[in-house]
Amino acid sequence: MINAPFEAKKTLRIGFLGVGGRGGGLLGETLAAGRLLAKSDVNVQIAAIFDTSVERARAAAARAEKETQIAPRVETADFGSILSRGELDMVVIATPWDWHVPMAIAAMEHGIHAAVEVPAAVTLEDCWALVDASERTRRHCVILENCIYGYEELLMFNLSRMGYFGTITHGEAAYIHDLRDLLLAEHSEGLWRRFPHVERKGNLYPTHGLGPIARCMDIHRGDRFTRLVSMSSREASLTEYRDAHLSPDDHRRAEKYQNGDMNTSLIQTALGRTIQLQHDVTTPRPYSRGTLLQGTQGAFRDFPAGVYKNGEGDHVNWMPLEKVKEHEHPLWRDMGQLAKDSGGHGGMDFLMMYRLLYCLAEGLPPDMDVYDAAAWSAPGPLSDQSLAEESHPINFPDFTRGRWKDAAP
């Protein structure tokens, strides 16, 4: 499925599985992208909506109908019922993590492309199941990694494409986000996202930082991940925060969290590059994706943003991104203000959904495919395994079965 095109369509029938906080946001981005695509005679329809909350499902359907004048079919009991009628081209899956794989596979087996929130899978078996289903059905499984489309990430990507950094040798990526309030909430993601901290030890959420670095390194298009080694700190922050904020008789006081506050993994690639990947969602510190890309002629970082070029500036300070603004990615140059006005997360969500729908309408390959979905999600279970084996290196599966050697960037 590498570089496999969609079948071009002028009417795009989209279904949504899950319209809670994240799914509701993506619904808005889809409607906004549809308004823009309508100028090219592409008709984006929200054809069906599934959510276990009747109230959420009906509210989302009313929102879509107001925008498109077409009433989506609504289901709240069986998500399979909106897949079986042959009326959808793609479904957007924005549910708790454990539902991603069964929903995506069911969609593909019904001839429907799947667009899956992150991480796409939480076990290696499920990563392979997505790959196998996509290849068997010839339907795409696209990972909805919005950070690929951030302004800084696409600027870094464009600079890497033009050779600004020389030969790329190393990258760093992270998901550092204080989620203690969310994890301990009695609603929304608090109903499920805390439990991996009880059950697992490793990197629970690897894709936001890793995806942009993988794209700059041409992973699956000339290089691939080959092995991973992982180490975690002790767990302390979530337990201390819970004990300081919840009453002594609260049922959550009985939970024992084992996932370390900070997980650090190292990934090596077939071409000898290295990536440092970190995860910390319980420590009180500012948000960061820890972005760093470096090569023989320069480097790029974010949080805070900066660029460095061999022979320019001094050896102490990073240059501001204004120095390379002329090389900003065409998506942001041409659509940046629209993205900021329309989309969440600074505009990256809008660009993600616009690009996905544009490629579907035009019969182009998607920007991200099932091999990306599997490989960017796999550091989760691989880090679990490395920690269980006292930080022993673990071989990284080749989800492309060797095809990464010949795929075009």
C-alpha cells in the first residue's frame, strides 16, 4: 500500500465513529475542509455518525446537517451497522485506543478506508493486523497524526527536503504534557486513559513527536526503524497528585500506577540514524514535543523553536525561524491563515483533514499510510517489552516486508 492512490471521487461520503471531544473537533475540521473543497466541485458529505452517547451523536448529526443540508444516519448501539450498507468512502475513528483496531479492520473489510486517531494500535499484534487488513482489502488505514502538519514541522520537513541540514544523522521527539487533571477526571478521557498507567510500563503515546522526525528521515521510503531500547524513571507524580487532591475514601486511591513518570527510548534506523523518543504526561512542566533534527550542515529544534546553519551565526545561539521563513511549506504559505481561523491545535488539524480529503478526491496516495500507522505506534509495545527485559534492545518489525528499500520519498 506504499504510494497506493485512492480512487478519485467528486462526492466524498464520510462516517464518524466517535464524536466526543476529539471526534467532535475533527467533525468541525472536516466540515471546514469541505467548504474549501466545494470550490473545486468536491462534495463532502457526513453520511453516518456513531457514538455510544445518544446526545452527542444527535448533536453532531444536527451540526453536520446544518452545514451540508444532508442528515447523517445515526447509530448508538452497533458501529458495524453504519459500515455494512455500502454508502461510505471513509470513516474517521476517534474513540478510546482499544477500539481503534477493531473499528479500522471492520471498516476496511467493508471496503471503506479508515482514518484512525493516535496511537493507531497499542500491541504489536494489532499493528500487524492493521497492515494485513489494509493489504488484503486494498483499503487505506491512515493514521491521523496532526503534528505532521504543524507550521514548524512542515518547515523542518521542507528544509530537510532541500538539503539544508546536510546528511541527517539524529533526531529527538517527545510527548511531554501535564495531563494529571485529565487522567484523574471522572468524565471524558478520564474514564479510560488512566488505566494504561496501571497496566503498562513504557511509552504510551509515541506518535506526535515521532511522526514528523520519521517523515524527515524518509522512514519506509529509503530507511526504516531497526531496533529500540527503553528505560523509565520511577513513578511518583501521578500518585502524589492523586493523594493530594482526592478524598481518602475515593475509589481511585486504591489504584497502583506503575508507568514511570519519564520514559526514554532510543531508536536506530537501517541507515545508522538515531532517535531519542520521550514520554511524560504526569510531571508538572511546560508542554513540549522535544523536536530536534540534526545533520552534517545544520539543525532544527522546536520548543523553543530555532534553526542553526553551519557557518552562520555564532556557536552559542539558535537563529530564529524568521531566518528561513522564505522556505516555509507551501501548505502554510498558501493556507496558513485559513488553517488558523478554521482549525484546532493552531491550524494543523484543519490541514490534516484538508489534505486527507483532497487526496481522496483527487485520487492521490495519502500522506500517511498503514505502515506509518504501525511503525509510529509500535514504540508503545516495544518499549513495554524492552523494560520487561531490563532495557534489552528489541528488534523493530519491518512492517513493509522489505518494500521500504525501493519506495519513493
